[in-house]
Amino acid sequence: MEQALQSSLFDQADRRDLGDGAWLEVRSGWLSQDGARDDDLFRELLDTTAWRAERRQMYDRVLDVPRLVSFVDFADLSASPAPHPRLKQLRRRLNDIYAGELGEPFVTAGLNLYRDGEDSVAWHGDNIGRSSTHDTMVAIVGLGATRVFALRPRGGGPSLRLRHHHGDLLVMGGSCQRTWEHAVPKTSRPTGPRISIQFRPHDVR
């Protein structure tokens, strides 16, 4: 059974208890609340980021990952420079809001470029590293085209489908990476490019 939960059901900054220590928070229009032009950020990241294609072993085949990626480690910007100075500003804003509750700062940013509706990410949890055993947070900023962000409990149960709009902040916290999975499914509807920026603490991926 699938439970539809649209972003419009969330208030401006609304946290929902998902059970088993997991929670989800949506902040609509968060990116534009600092007065900067988020349309410019999308275009500049699209043009200036050193996007790379990846291939992964899937059973007996090596397949193209259906999206382009980039990565920033704010602790070592010489090895992975930020493609835009505003990413540092966004990290500071997130740390001002969440680092006290989290007990540590966000230190990395993973960027995904979904070029069209054929690009996607399969069901998974960010549970490599400390998040396999400890509660954590993953904060995702969406830019560009609206895409569905889906979540489902590990082991079965009603799933959630949210429309992640341009400029929205979505935060998964508590046990969410261990007890839930999330995905950005393919869509047959015509859609433009989307960039998601995932901020994580140390040793969470």
C-alpha cells in the first residue's frame, strides 16, 4: 500500500515523526529566505560544477549511474573545491540550525545532476559509515525542476511521495537512514534538469 503525502501537507517548517526514531522535516522555499537569487545558483552550478559520470557493478554487469555527480569536502577544499562560494554559506546556515541538535557540523556536500526524467536514484539509505549504527542527519536542497522524493520503511509499510520543489530543504534525521529508504524515481513526464545538494556530517554517506 502506498500513502501519498504531498509537500503541501507540510507547514513552512514542519517535522514529522516517522516512527522508530526517524523523522522528516521540510522547509518550503528555504533557499530564498536569505534574499539571494536561487535561480542564479542553479544555472551557475549547472555550468561550473565539474560533473562526472560514474559506473558501478550491479550483479554481473557494470552499468552507468543514471545521473552526474560531484563532491565537496569542506575540511579539504584543496582536494575537492566547492564549485560555488554559496555552498559554504548554505552549510553555515544549516549548521546554525541543526548542528546543536546533531552534535556536530555538516562537513560534506554531494551534488547530483538529474539531466531529465530518465535520471534517477534507486532505493537506498545513506548508511555507509557511522550512520549504519548511529542516528544522523542528511539535509537536501533541491534546485531546478520539481521531482518526486520517495521514502519507504525498510521491511515494508506505507511509502511517502513528496514533490521536492526548487529551493526546498528536506532533512532526514534520527534513525531515518537505517530504518527507511529513499529514492528519486524515473518519470515519463517531460522534465528539465534538477540538482540536489546533500549535506552530511563526517563519515556519513
